[in-house]
Amino acid sequence: MATSITPTPGRIVLVKLRQMGKSIYINGSDEHPAIVCSVHSKNMVNVRVFQDDHEPPRWETSVAFEDTVEKDYSSSTWRWPTRS
């Protein structure tokens, strides 16, 4: 299912970091806030990820919306944060 909200540069999303199918945990979490930098489509973005550590923000490119890829995720995915 595609996202119903169109991502735009400057929006904040949550990114699950993965590399070659393995989750990347930083300070106990594999999900981190990120700012959308570039939009390829409603389901694919480039982001700058802010981890909870001393490293500078990392680039993640061509990150797919998590509901549009197979459940055996091989690379990082993004989703909208839940609203309370």
C-alpha cells in the first residue's frame, strides 16, 4: 500500500536502518528520525538520518516507504511518525 501523504523536502520521517538485510542498531534502536532531502516519488526519498550518537547525520538514498517493499527488507525503509 502506498503512502497517502506525499513526502516533501523538509518533512520529518522515521527511517529503519538496514544494510544487506540486517538491521543497523545505534544506541539500541534501528529506527531514527530523518529529514527528507529529495523526493523521487510518493514512496521513494533521500534522507539525512539523525542517530542518537556522536556521529554526524548519515545520508540514506533511494529509501522506500516501508509498506511498498517485500517484508524481507534488504535495505533501509521509511515511514511517517505516529501522531498522538
